[in-house]
Amino acid sequence: MDITTLLGIALGLAALVGGFLLDDGHISGLLVYTAAIIVFGGTFGAVIVSFPKSQLKQIPKALGLAFRESKADPNGCIAELVDMAVVARREGVLALEERVQQHPNPFLRDGLQMVVDGTDPELLRSMLEVEIEAKEKIYAGYAKLFESAGGYAPTMGIIGTVMGLIHVLSNISDPESLAGAIAVAFTATLYGVASANIVYLPIASKIKARGEELIAEMDMILEGILSLQAGENPKLIEKKLKSFLQVEARADGGKDADDDGEKT
């Protein structure tokens, strides 16, 4: 479980509710079930209409991508590819067959299996690039589901508010309850805007970020497999693959990794 996703959502909600309560608000004023039905029911309905059934079935996987720890392990992949390159130079690529078949990373496993099978380098590159593009589309589709919800929710909130005001104005004979009824009506707008900006859109952004991590790892693995197939020096392969980590290294501390993989 990725605690940062849950922590971010909890912190956002706590800030909104806490600020409201500190301003002498009452928690009961935020709990309006009719507004929740309109906003959340309307949002989910709009999303269901917007996407085919096959894509809606991917929602659990999309949530898994956002709420689980990242499976990307570029440093581990580099170490394994370099080790395999050493074995391939000494004993030939066929010596990797048993090890390849047991590898848990399906992309790396399939790519190396094609190397062992003697696949042409250009065909190998083409096939792996097609697989990377397919993954990119899948992750983009995951994010689009929640981006869509984030777009519909505020509109549903406005619709809920308008419906509430219609109800209020149709019973204007009781002026004393008018202010409270208007406040309740605007709760729908709050639900719509808050859910979009604290839940749906942040989850979409998290899915995009996770997808980019995994795609970057696949790009790195692709170069490593092709370098191994070409019989390049393992040290050069290691240096080439670690260049994929330079952006991350700068983001972490403004320092690049040297040839030995240590921060300088």
C-alpha cells in the first residue's frame, strides 16, 4: 500500500473540514445525503456512460496502480541485465535460457527469450516498442477514467445546487428557514469541487506518474536487452543504463551517479 496516496487524500479532507470547524461551523452542516446522492451518483453515472464496459472493468487495476507501492525497480533491473551480459559474453546467450524463463518481470523475460531464440535485432526492437506503446495507452486509459470523473463532479455539484435552490424558492413562504436551506443547497457544489480536486484528479495524476515510472523502466530494459544481444561490454551496458537514472538522481539531490553507481 502506498501511504502517500491515502495520506494526501486524508490531509486534504482534514484541511477542508478542519478549516470549516475552526470557523465555527458544525459538522452536521457538511453532511447532506441528498447532495451526496446527486453529486456522486451523477458523477458515476456520467463516467459509466462515457466509457465502454471493457474499460470500466479496469477501474480496480487503475486504483491498484495509484494505491499500491510502485513495482518499478530500475536499479535491480540494471544489476540483472549487467550480470546476464557477463554470462552471455562468457558462455553465449543460450546459457541464459533457464534463468530467463524463471524471471518475474514479463517484459524483460519475453525480450530476453527472443534474444535466446535468435530474433533479429530490428524485429526485436520493433516488437518491444509495440509492447511499450500498448502499455502507455493502457496507463493513459486508467488516468482518463479519473480525469473524466474530476471533470463531471463539479458540474454535478452545480446541478445539485440549482436543484436545491429550486426547492428552496418553491417554499419561500417560510423566510426564517430560507438561509439554512440555501446553505444546504450549496453543499452539493462543495461535494463536487472537493471530490474532483482532492480525490479524482489527484488519483489521475498519481496514475500518470506511476505509468511514466514503469514506461521509463521498460525503455531502459529495451536498451539493455539490445545491448546484451549485440555483445557489448557489460561495463558499457551498465553505464548506458544508468544514464536513464540521471533525471531521477538530479530530482533527488541535484547529483548525478558516477560510473560506479555512487552519488558524487
